[in-house]
Amino acid sequence: MSVSLDKTPQHLLFIAVVTDAGTDHATVHHLGLTDAFYYDDQMNRAWDVKHAVPGSTVHLVVAGDRSAGYREARKGDSPDALINPFFTGQTTALPA
């Protein structure tokens, strides 16, 4: 039996708090992985951080892992086509 460390590609939903999204100066202040069970808690946490960081905004980001989540968060919200399946289905992660 062979063992593989390959990951199954998936899309994860993150809630991010960012200043200067979409610019070269974008900074991610919070990046919380969420799903249907933790969504409200993560959203509340994000809004707490947003209120503590002047000029920040809250974004929904879809990415394959946390590192990609930070890269995507600096751009701002992910496209609706990536976000919507998390709210129309019973999934915590979607195949890429």
C-alpha cells in the first residue's frame, strides 16, 4: 500500500479584515477560516477587529489554504461565483 502526502485541492472560505485592499499597501489584520458552523463567530470576530483598526474593511475570501488566503485577502473580496456556493450548499470546503 502506498501513502501519498498530496492534498486534495479544495476551496476554503475565509473572513478577512484588511486595510488598503487592492493596493500595494494592503495589510491583512485578521484572517479567519470559517464554515457554516463557525461563520457567525468568525464574522463577529472580524467586526471586532475592524472596529479596532481604523480604515479597515471586512472581506470574504475563497482560497485553497491559509497562505493563498492572505494573498487573496490583499486583493479584497473574492468573486461571487466562488463565494456563493458556501451559502447555497451544505459544505465546509469545495473541490477546486
